[in-house]
Amino acid sequence: QGSITIDSDLMEAAGIYENEQVHVVDVNNGNRLVTYAISGIKGSGTICLNGAAARLVHTADKIIIMAYCQIEEIEAKSFKPRVIFLDENNKIQ
């Protein structure tokens, strides 16, 4: 199965829900994929691609994980995306 396991603390901070569709971009090699998020062990710093998706991203590559939502136009005017940045140990900076 393809998916991405993400530390549940990081999912909460980013506003990503279990089984939510996410887009993953590998900054190192340019690969892009669409998969779904699985909650990982709280506080572990885990970010792990599973199944076929794991062939597109290598250990230590920098990635961007994006989740989207659909909102009404009135909400879009004041909407602020939630962005988190991690250090080399996947801890929130």
C-alpha cells in the first residue's frame, strides 16, 4: 500500500488528518506524488513513505507535504494556511 506515515504531533501541528489525501514533493529529485497520511508514533519525528511511493523519495531527501481544502469565497478572503518547518531531525523549528 502507498501512504506516508507522519508523527501524529506533526500531523496535529500541520492540521493533517488520518487518511487525508496529501501531495508530496521531493525537493532533491523533483518527484511528486499523491497519497494519504497515516498517523505515526507521537513525538517520534517519523516521516516515512510506504509502498510504491517509497521508490520515489530517498532517505534524507527534503520533502514538502501539502494538504488542500475547499472553502467558500467569503472564507478564502481571510484564510491563512498552516505552515510548519522542520529541522533535520523532523522537529518543529
